[in-house]
Amino acid sequence: MLNLVLETGQRKAFFDMNFFHELVILIIRRLTVYWMENLTWAIRYVENNLTNEISVEDVSKTACSSISNFQCVFNLVTGITIGDYIRNRRLTLAGQELLHKKSKIIDVAMRYQYDKPESF
């Protein structure tokens, strides 16, 4: 506990543990809101670029974060890696396209950034 010494020589508590505890909770809440907003921007970026090449570096920049911090937080929040998320979203959209649009497999594979149909 920090103390202030008044002009009279009397000590007075600057803050107690309850204040410190409330301050820590406030900081954690603000960081959580900050990260959730940045993750939302990152997911929007991914969703808008699923037919383009996407690098983890570009996604982490969208989230205003370093690559390692972004990957760690994304995995912590979602339970999967950003690479798995991108792959799963591309496969989902490609599968829907194949079911509903009667497109050629090679065309769909190339549209969703697969080098060859075999990897698709």
C-alpha cells in the first residue's frame, strides 16, 4: 500500500488493495474490448479477401498487432489458428459454390487460392 505523508506528518493511504484490484479489472476490460474490436477488423479483412492471397502479416496489421501476438490472441479467443480459420472458410465457400453454381472444380480451386485441384 502506498502512503502519503501530509504536512502534519500524518500518513494517509494513497490507495488500498480494493482500489488496485478495481484498477486491474478496468484495465483488463479495456484490453479485452480493444482486442475484440481488432479481432473483428481482422476477421472482416479475411472475409473480404478469401478469394485473394492472404498473409498472416497482413491480417495482424489489420488488427494493429505483431504477428506473434495476433496469432496467440486469435487462437486463445477462437480455439483455432488463423491459418485454419482461413482454410475452413475457403473450403466452406468453395463447397457451397460447387453445390449451387455448377462450377468446375478447377475454377473453384483456383478462385479460393488452391494451387491445384489435388490440394483442394
